[in-house]
Amino acid sequence: MASSPDGWPDDDEDVRWPLVAKLGVALAAITLIGGLGAAVVAAFFIDRSDDPEPLIVQAVDPVAPVAMPGGGFLYGERTTGRVVAVDADGNASEFAQVPDGLETDGQRGLLGVAVRVEGDSPELYGSWTSDDGALVVGRLAPGPAEVIWQGPLSTDVANGGTLAFRGRELIIGIGELQAPELVDDPTTPNGKILALDPDGPADQEPAVVAGGFHNPFAIAVVGGDIWVADNAPGSAPERLVRVAPDGSIETLELEGRRAPSGLAADAEGDLLLCGFVSGVVERIPVPETGVRGPAGKIDDLPCATGVAVLADGSIVTTSSDAVWRR
């Protein structure tokens, strides 16, 4: 069996979700802002609209890119717990930091990032594994970090942790947590899509939106629909699942192996699917009814751990140590 860097399994083993992949080549300069002490990455996204090559910036274990109002975006760093903001001009700076006590063994660390925009200040939420082994969700900015859900104990693999907003609900995907026998148990979070109150207490009981997943790490909300690309154990087929607002579910089995790690919708409502094993972004047309398989890949845009579509239509992806924008 071949093995990925840092011991991550490849597609011939039970691939839950990826956190390392192909090397991206980039330059970044890190400085400190005096009194603030905030790390700033000099991400030079030079205007090269006639150049077909994507623009890149170096990063540390980047995951979970998410679009921001005004054309910029955020991404997380799995092993540092840092969230970096990149504005529309390509200037990058530290936006938030997971509290002390981040656990990063196995497929742990900062796992998900989501933004709620209400009023003038965007609110940043993150999911991460704390040093006591728990998967937690909290508000990271503005103000001091505050846990809004103390979730289940994490495992070496199949934790899930991707976040997305559907209206005022904060959606999180939870993997099977190496206990597949609990996936069909409605009283457990294993293998479920859950809805949290973003203003709720740490002991809140999340609502179960859908179940039966292995590791629903690639999630996108389009209108009221929740789209999930589910990883698959062994030779089981990967699936693209559409969860409608009324709870009805439509499922498409995907051919081949990609280990879905990110999902986003473009301006036309079609889906962009990032895969760790495939290492690329695939476009999936979404007609008004039904779903179809991937229509083709977006060439020269590596992707391993996440994908987002920005306000100007450009696509941001993350690989092992780089953030790409085209």
C-alpha cells in the first residue's frame, strides 16, 4: 500500500478525509505588525489576468477556504489553529486563532471555518479538536473565542468537522468516528449532518438534519439545499448527496476515487468538487432536478483540502502548503 506524506492513507485504503497533498510552489514574506503582534503574510496576487497559470501563496497546512464579503477570503491552518484573511488586493493577515490546547494528531486540528455576516462585522466560527480529544465548535471572532458546542470525542480518522451556514443554522458534518455501528443510531452524532445554534451554549443539543454518512467532509449550502460529497470506506462508492429543506434526500454514486475534501457552488449553481486523491477540482453540473456526475476537471488548479468561489467568480483552492487562486 502506498502512503501519503505524514502517513495519510491513499485511495487503496479507507480514506476518510485528506489534510496533505501535492506541493505548491510559492513565495511569502512574514512580518509582524508592531503593537498588534499579528503575523502578516505578504501574498502578492499580481494582476495576471492574461496568464493562464493560477496565482499561489505559501501557507501552513491550509484548509477550509471560505469567501468573504468584498471579494476576499479566509483559510485555516490545520496544525497551527490560525485563520488567515486575504483581502481583494491579495494582502494577507492573521484574522483569528484557535485557543490554546489544539490537538493535531492524526486527522485532527482546525477542521472547519464558516462566516456569518450580520451587520458590519463578520462573525467567524471554527471547528477544531481540543487537547482533551473533543471535537468542538466555537466563535473565534470578533472578541475572545467562545465554545458553542462541546461535541464527541475525536478519533485518528473520520472526524468530519466541515462547517457551513444555512440561513441562521450552523451546519456541521460529523464522520463515523471509527464506530460505523453508530451511524444509524439517531441518538449519536456519528455519520450525521447536524444543525447548531451559532448563539447557543456549549451543552446545546444539535438537531439531526441527515444521517447515514461515512465522513461528510465536503459540504456546500446552495439556497436551502445542503450538498454533501461523502468519503467512502474500502471499495464502497463515494456519493454526492442533496439534502433538501424538507429533509428529502437524493443520492448519486460517483465513479472512481477522489476522497472528497471540499465542495462549493459557482455563480451558475453548479458544484466544484475538490479531491485529495484526485488532486484536482471537478465541475459537476446541477440541473433543476436530479444530479449528474463530474463533467470535467479544471486544469492547472491543484486542490487537496478545500475549494471556495469568491464574489468575483474566481476560485480559491488549498493544497498541502499553498493557497491557489484563479
